[in-house]
Amino acid sequence: MSRFFSEKYSALVPYTPGEQPKNMEYVKLNTNESPYMPSNNVYDAVKKEAEKLHLYSDPQASVITEKIANRYGVSKDMVLVTNGSDEVLNFAFMAYGDKEREMLFPNITYGFYTVFADLNGVKYREVPLKDDFTIDINDYIGKNTTIVIANPNAPTGIALSRDQIEEIVKSNPNNVVIIDEAYVDFGAESCVDLVHKYENLLVTMTFSKSRSMAGARIGFGIGSKAIINDLNTIKYSTNPYNVNRISQVAGACAIDDDNYYMDNCKKIIEAREYTKSELEKLGFFVLDSRANFLFAKSDKISGEELYLKLKENGVLVRHFTSEKIKDFNRITIGTKEQMDIFLGKTKEILEAKK
Ligand SMILES: *Cc1c(COP(=O)(O)O)cnc(C)c1O
């Protein structure tokens, strides 16, 4: 830290992204990217748009915003497109976080929430999951405070039902409930249609996982006009051109090619269920995932040792060191072929320990 750094950030512990190794080719199952390429139309559109890079991007991101609105059955003024969903989440922490009243989210969830809270001086409380890693919705009913829930949750992959989400939203009418649906396309129930019924609901989604565009940085929020209006106030006070030209057209194409991406999700779900049952045959305990990853542990090997040995063998998974989840690894679901490599290496590692 330099002696010039503002005191208000001096204690900030930034988010640690998963490794993006450049030294060798891994079977990369550590950051929940899609194993599938973007659809063909994306390439042509991006190439054409490159000719206009001397011009600012559309601050309203009109084309992609309209396509998202149609896809999700809402009006354009209920959608905000952002630079990854991390950005809309940060905007929401800025807009709805409070210095005194504790914002609530689970103690095991997306690691960025505590960072956004600390960055923005937001007070928060991390609510423990139940012993089976599920969320007890009673912890969030009638709390009169801002709530953030990833559904499905990460890194557990466990989902709440739309009805359970509705109970939480309905019981906190004077506060915003943020539902982070980054992984919803992999088999959970979306609550996005509830934005018509509840003006305090903000749903966030991303093109990074189910739409094969982690590198394009496109996310969006869907909520009542009033909420989207608030978030626009913050956007236009920080970075009006938050989504670049290339990403705007790439994302618009991806919505046009929705069937391609939703078919890929089906393949990933199949590969997930296959991998889960194979891991269980190897004696792993695997949580019930509705996401494009599995969260699994074995009593034959520690989470850290398995992570390190897989890495030596060219397979990268995500290991978290926090006490409550250090026995586990989070394994992104790739293609069936990639999962067979992962399973084969895991089996070899376990056998070598006998
Ligand atoms: C990946 C992820 C995000 C955001 O990803 P972006 O790439 O910024 O869109 C948000 N929430 C959760 C739970 C995630 O796993």
C-alpha cells in the first residue's frame, strides 16, 4: 500500500479470482466457464462491429437491452446491462447497502459479496447455512433489510425454489431483495417473472456461464422500473459507456441464438449428473447441484491434496481454503470428454494412496 492510498480502503481485502494459467494447457475446470464456443453469428457480428471502435458504445445499450427484455418478458426500462454481472451487483450494493442496517447473505456464498460490502462501507451479516449446506429461508423472512441470495448458491450449487424466493421477497416489502441467478440456466427455477409482482426484487444474470462469454463481460439486472432507474443513476455517475461495442453486439447475437446456448446447458446438465454419479461410485460426497459445477469431498483425501495432485496431472479445479469448506473442491462441468479425464485422474490419485 502506498502512503497515498485512501484510509477508507486501507483494510480492503480484494476478491481473488480463480487461476487463469498461462504457462500450460490444463483441463480447466476451475472458474465455471462454458466449455463451448460462442455461436457462429457472434464472430461475424463482432468483426463487423470492430470497424466502429473509434466511436463510443451506445450508453443505453439499446439493442441488447431490447433483446433481453423480450427474452425475459419485461419492458426495456426494467433491464440494465452491465460490464459483467459483478458490476450490477456492485451497483446494487452501492444503491441499497446501509451503514447501520445489516445487509444479509449466507456465510457460504459468492465471495464477492463481502468485498462489495466492504468497498462501499455497507454493514452486513453472514447468515450460516444449515449443516446440509442448504439455506434456511426462515433466516430471511420479515427481516426488513436488504438481502442478497445467489440462486443456485455458489459454491454449493444448491437451489431454492421460486416459491421460497417469493416468500423472502414478499416478507421484506420495504427493502430490496437481490437474487443472483448467475447459474439459473443449469436447472434451477428462475424467479424473474416475479419482477412484475414485487417492486423490491432485483434479479441479476450473466452471459459468462450459460452463454459462453465470460471474456466479453456482459451481465444484466432485471427489476422494477424504479430499481433500474436507481441503478442507472449510479451507472451514469461512474461509467456511462460501461459495456463496450463489441460486447453489446456479441451479447445481442447470443440472445438471437438462444436455442444453441440452451442446448449446451442441457449437455452440461447431463455431464454434471454423469460426473456426480461417477464421483459417488468413488466414494465422494457430492452436493445436489443445479449449476454448472459440483461441490464434492472425499474422506480418502483432503480437499487441498486432491486439488494439488489434480493440478500436477493437468486438471485444474477450485479449492477454497476457508475452514467450513476446505474439505471440498468445486469442479466446473466441461464436456463429457473433459469430465472423463478429470474422473480418470481422480481415480488414479485415490488408488495411489491405497
Ligand atoms: C460468476 C458469478 C457472477 C458474475 O459473473 P460475471 O462474469 O461478472 O457476470 C455473479 N455471481 C455468481 C454467484 C457467480 O458465480
